[in-house]
Amino acid sequence: MDDSLRYPTDDFQLREIVAANADGIIVVDSDGRVRFLNPAAAGILGRRVDDLVGQIFGFPVLRGERAEIDLLHPDGASQVAEMRVVDTEWDGTPAQLISLRDITEHRRAQQALRDAEAFNWAILNSLTVHLAVLDANGMIIAVNESWCDFARANGDPELRYTGVGVNYFTVCQHAMGLDSEEGVITLDGMRAVLEGRLASFELEYPCHAPHEERWFVLRVVPLRGTRPGLVVSHTNVTEHRRLSEAAAEARMLRARLSEFERELRDLDVRSRERPQNKRPLAGGVLRQRLPDVFRQALKFYKQLLEESLRHRAQPDYAIELDPRELGEYLGNHDATARDVIEVHLASVRAASANAPQVKQQAYLEEGRLLVLELMGHLASYYRARLMTLLNEPGSPVSEQR
């Protein structure tokens, strides 16, 4: 046999090798007393070799078991060691060989990793966005609390169809009814992101509840890390959509307001040119000029709103009030397009006060149609008034006839 492969045969050589070992080595006899330990073991235990030899080891020793022990040094410092035990002999008598390895930094790194993961999940669970993580096969492997809360509140209390372990690709593939087209689009988008054909995928979709209309945006991005996958989020954009619709409505109303104002100014100018016109339009804001008339117009308009909403819910319901009457009433008191807008806004605010959100939305939608109709009736009233002036005896038009 090659000399370089021979193991040491004398006790001195063996002890020299053990003493130089980076792991702690301890020999304990059948009474639990330390018979030998190397400098590494003394350092891990925070004691001197001479102070430990002959003393009771002080820790439970179980053969074949791996254990982690927390050590407190005399100076107050602490360490964590991994301990393994095997049977051996020492000076011809049964003993146990204990190996100790300092894993303090490893334990700290593990704890730091756990703390970081807990912190990350605390952040994710604090978000109102519904988040799920999918693996490369579409299997849900993690979800945040918002995802779970929404699922439980919308027909999946046990998370059987949307929880961890469910294949989200299959859910989209088997979507039925109104959701079937969106399910196919979503599945194609997720696969495109997973395959790198798209950097991200977004889709706005309706998810209405019995008591309200809701809109969400689905967003899919790749899972960053060593394993392929996707992060899927659903964000409630109902309020944003309502604000956008309100802004669009405001722009439309401003445009129609400008249009009607131009028409009313033209009608007023043309009527003032008639010498037989005994009553040109009064100036000023109706609310300040005739507060009682303004209040009566508010009451009438609010009743129109209520009847219109009832008719929308019950098509057989006959509306008793006529917007044309309100248009004529406002025209008789020289109201302008801006007065109509003010009546509209004040009435919608009053009707919406303390009303459920779904009814507030209904007031806005119905009021948008009603205010335009009312402006049309007001303009028709002033056109008819001008035509009356033109047809009166002594006007150029009547003389030509």
C-alpha cells in the first residue's frame, strides 16, 4: 500500500489530527464526563480545555441524532452549534464522540431570510391589489390576503377555485357565459408573457355585483427570479372609471353649454332687434335673481329624476311630469343655459345625499340625459318666442306676407 494513503496508527498522531480539526470534537464517557476535547470545541463552548476535562458535559446526548444547541458563554455572548453523536471507545472503555460545528452565522442568515420573507408578505398583504403568483404551468403557488378576501366575498369561501393549488390557466380556459371571451384573451395574454412575447399584459373587465357595477384591471408580469412564472394582479378601478366618466360628462356638458349659450345669445340679439319686443331677456343668475323660482325648478327637476329612475327600473311605469313644462317654466323667467346646469347639479347633489353608491351612479347617468333634454326644451321655447315676435303685425316678416 502507498504510504501516502495510510492512516495514522498511533494515538499521538490521531490526537494531533483531531486537535487541528476546525470542528469541535469531544469525547464523553459513559458517566457523561468530558474525557477529551479539541481547541475548536473549547472555543465553541467558550471555555478553556482544562476547565472542561473531567466535568459533566451538561447537554443531552442522543446517538445518531442531529441537534442544534444554544450556547451561552460566561462573557454573555451566545452561539448556536450543530451537534452529532456516534459511539466510540476511549482508553478501551465505551464512550461517545461528539462533533460540534458553529452554525451561528448560518442561523442568523436563516432568520434574516425568514424575517425578509415575512416582511415582504406583510407588504403584499397590506396592498388592496389582489395578487397571485403562478408557476410555469399556471398553478397558483401563492396569494395575498386581498386575493383571498375577494374570493371569499364573491362565491369561493373555501378558495377551491381560486386558492393555492388551483390551475389558473384551467380556470380561464373553462370560463363560461359573458366571461368566456375574456377568459380566452386572458389565457393568451398570460402565455405570451410567460413565453417572453409580451413584457406585460393588461385587460380591463367588468365584474359587477348585485348591488353595484364594478370594473377591474388584470395585469400580468413575469415572475423575477430563478424559476419561471407569473405575477397576476387584479385592481379595482371602479372609482377611477367613474371619475373618468364624470370628467367626460363634464366636458360634454361644457361643450353643449357653450353651444346653447351661443344659440340663446343669438336668439336674444335677434329678439332685441324687434321694436315690438316688450320683454328682452333679463340678465343675472336665476338663483340670485329669483330664488323662489330657482327652488321650484329644483323641486321639479328632482321629481323628474326620481320618475325617470323608476321608469328605467319599471318600464311600465308612466312618467307624469314633462321636462317640456320645466323648460317653459324656466324660459318664462328668462333662465339661461348656465341656470339649467346649476339646477341640474344642485338637484343631483340633493338626491344623492345619503343614497347608496349604486343609486348615486344612477342619478348621474339619468341626470346626464335629462339636463340635455331640458336644455333642448329651453332653446325650443326661446325659438318659439322669437318666431312669435317675427309673426306679430308690424314685423318685417309679417309685412312681407
